[in-house]
Amino acid sequence: MPEEESWSSFFDPACILSTLECDEQCIDVVEFGCGYGLFTDAAARIVPGCVYALDIEQEMIEATEQRMRHTGLANIFTERRDFVTDGCGRANASVG
């Protein structure tokens, strides 16, 4: 994975989330592979509920948690999880 500064320059998270129709109508969101938390942060500013940020790498979970502490967003919940093997940890149709 590229360094965080470089990675952040590749995307416009708010625009991409809008294109994916991630808006205030989405109550909760599960993010698969949260990485540095770039999209996590943007989604948490949009949805009225929770953002469940999953990543298999502890380093990426820590990066997302650091971003969360910096921004003060309280609706983000991180979890180190192999979602391919173990699923997302949420009941079917429980977020969206």
C-alpha cells in the first residue's frame, strides 16, 4: 500500500461516496478494507448512524483509529477482521 499522503491524493472520497449513493439515507455502513480511514472519515460525516471499518491489517486499523481521534468522529467502529473468511460480523441486511 502506498504511503498515506500519496494514497490520499488518488481519490475524492466524498465524490466517490456520492456516486455510490452513500448519503444520509444510509443509516449504517460497513467498509471492507478501511486502510488509512480516508473513506471511513468521509462516510462518517455523511451517514447518521455508524460506520463499521474493517481491515485485515492491524496497522491499517490503527491508522483509521488515529484519524478518528484527530477528527473527533464518534460514529466509527474499527475491527481487525478477515471479511473474506469470517464475513462482516453483521447480520444480513442490518446495514444500509
